[in-house]
Amino acid sequence: MNKDKLIIFDTTLRDGEQSPGASMTREEKVRIAKQLEKMRVDVIEAGFAAASNGDFEAVKAVADAIKDSTVCSLARALEKDIARAGEAIKGANSGRIHTFIATSPIHMEKKLRMSPDQVVEQAVKAVRWARQYTDNVEFSPEDAGRSETDFLCRVIEAVIDAGATTINVPDTVGYNLPHVFGALIGTLRERIPNSDKAIFSVHCHNDLGLAVANSLAAVMNGARQVECTINGLGERAGNASLEEVVMAVRTRQDLFLCDTGLDTTQIVPASRMVASITGFAVQPNKAIVGANAFAHESGIHQDGVLKHRETYEIMRAEDVGWTANKMVLGKHSGRNAFKTRLSELGIQLESEEAVNTAFARFKDLADKKHEIFDEDLHALVSDEQSTQEQEHFKLLSLKVCSETGETPHAKVVLAEGGMEREAAADGGGPVDAAFKAIEGIVNSGSELLLYSVNNITSGTDAQGEVTVRVSKGGRIVNGQGADTDIVIASAKAYLHALNKLHSKLERAHPQV
């Protein structure tokens, strides 16, 4: 039996980036997009082109770099937004504009201050504007999960007549339950006269932990596109997790009348890359991509797996990109081996100078750490790129004294705008002392919201990857740093965040 194609629409670069502190640079977006293309993701939503000049340039860069996947930009149902999106995707081999307007009573009344008739009129206009730039137009009735079914039928029929080729039904606030949401998709497809002229899609949020379940219920009822993100990244509790949706459909082909075209062996590499770039670590017990996803502690489970894998494993770890390959780099590895491994990992540096700089950092790391794993290389490249962006504050040296019974003390030397400055401070611990010493120079006035440490690989010589989240004036940014010395990694992460604050690069929220 020929199965339908389930289209995977990845919005890590757009909705995933709306996680507080998860903003990505243009270069980081291109890196992730190339990994998504390697995984054979069908549609990559690269950003919201009208949000800022930076977002426009990022969408444009992704559109220019990607050849095999469709590149999409989000746009409100406004002519200026849609024009900006059309310009951003102009260089894509295959481009899409995704426009949206709210349709729930609370959103129409409280946010838009528009009548239902006005919303229908604006939605139709938006689709027609988008058709001037591309035949591939997606429309979303925002907050569809709390919208009235009769009104949804009316607006969706109208936008399909206007030329929308994909209809995305979002559970914007994660309010729905699977049986209700699945039935809604079935009802819309049955009741809308021209529903056969468009692909039905879903975009579910995870506020009740049901984003994947709601998405799968929709697929069972005829949806043939799922919008999702790597690691379930996204604002609030996140989005439907790409890896969970894809592997649920792939594993239960006895129930699903469709399948994706993804190369699932690229899932784990994509997960690691996104975690490294955004600083949002993956929990160990996360399905598919967590460190414990294929680990067995129970004696009964271990015994069963050793006798026959399928007693306790419904998927092969190798099928999603976990590997038993133990080939590692070390201090005797040459430049060519280093460059080749970066290429195999999908890491492409822009110039020979960038390769040389990264290789020098690799050699420095190899002097401290006997074996260099793939995770180390991802962290090394991310750390290198983070130090290059808007580096107003640069760590020159850090000395910390921590002794039993004594108050920890730190002395730091920074370059600030090219000038060398130093300060010292005591703290409750070595990291606290280091941060206070940095603040003695920077005086940022920011609030530390999160301090998180994650070991990149196993062993006492492993690099520690530190993520900090700081807030100032309502703006939230993440900073990251990696080093075999956790205090130095912490200082790097804190300075990375402060440099982002100093750059004052603002992003407008798509729904403002």
C-alpha cells in the first residue's frame, strides 16, 4: 500500500528562537538549517523577516544557503510584513510565506480589536498579497484550538479560495486534548467544501505536555504536515518535538497511513547542535535524544536486551543517530583530520582563517584533555563563534582562590572596548567571586536568572559547558562558555551574555 507523505515543517529557527534567551545569530541559523537540510526536513521556517533587520538577514541567508528544503518566513497578515517576507525568501530554490491572524473570540476582541468579518477580510487580503511573491502560501488561524468551529470553517474556506495551499491549525496555547484536537481536524476536513485543495497542518504547543500527542491525533485524522522543533524547543513549555513525532510515526507504521522522508540518523546530531548553539541542554531522560534514552539500569531490562534487543527497545539507537563509533581526535591529530571531522559533523567554517583559529583552540584543548569527542568539537566551534560576536568585554585572565575554611576570592582582568581593566572580589564560591569581580568592572545592572552546568562528555577531564541567563530592562539573553576549568567556563558564559546585552540587538515578538 502506498503511504501518504507526512511533511515535516521545522520551526526551530523561528518559534524555537522565541524561547527566552534562545536568539541565534545569522551564522548559527545557517548552521542549523544546513543540518536540517541534511536530515531532509521538508520545510524550514527560518524566522520572522519583518521582526528586525537581523531577522530579515538571517532568513535571507538561510534562503540563499539551502537548496533541497523549502525555506519559509512567517508574516503577520499585514502587507508590509508579507512584502518583507517575500523579499527575504527571494533567493530560495523553493520559498514559502506563512501568514497568520488570530481567530479565537478572546484574541479577536482583546488583542486585534477586530470583528469576525474584518478578520476574514484581512486573512483573504494577506493570502492574496503573499501570492504575489510565491505560489506556496501557508495560512494559520492563530489560537485555532480555542476558536469557534463554524468561524474556522468560514475563514479557512475563504483563504483556500484566495490561494492558500497549506492550512495550519495551531493549538497556540497548548489548551487541547488529543481526542478533541484530532476530531477538530477531521471536522474541518469534512465540513469545508474546498478542503481537498490544501494540505492540513498542525502546530501544537506543550503547555500541558500534550503537543506530540495532539499532533499525532491530528495526523490520524488527516493532517499531513506537522510543525515541530528540534528538542521541542519553543516559547513557554515549547513545541511538539520533531524527533518524537517522526519516530512515533516511523515506529508505529501499523497504525499510521503516512510516513516522513527524513534521514533519522541525523536526529541526534541535530539535537546536539541545537542544544549547543542555544544553551538549552537536553534532559537525560528526554525521549529519543536524551543521554538515557537507550540506557538500561534495571537488571531485568539488561538481561532481556542482552538476550533479544526488542524485549525492551522499540527502536534501534543507530536509527536516530546514536553511534558506538569510538574514533576520537587527540593532540597528535592533524589539521586535515580535524577539518574532515568538522565536515562530517556538518560544521562548516566560513574561511581558512576561521579553520586555523578553531584548529589552534582544538590543540589547546587536546593538551588539557586526552580524547576529543564530537560533542567537544560542537562546543569548541560554538564557543569560538560566541567570542567573536560583539566582543566588547573580553576575558584576559582569571585567578581564583578557593580553600577550605576561607572565603573564595577572584581576580579578573578584562579588555573593555580595547582597554585593559581589572578587579577583585570575594564570593560565596569561586564562581560567585568571579562573577562579582566581573561586575566590579562591568557594572551591568543585570539580574542573573539561570546558572546551569552540563558536562559535555564523561570523565573528570571533560569540558564543562555553562549556560547563564541574564535579564535587564525586560530583555533576556543566554550566554555560553565551555572549558575544562568550570570557573573559566562560567566566566566565559557570563561575559558572552553581557556582550549580548551590550550589543542592544532587539527582536520584535511576532505576535506584538
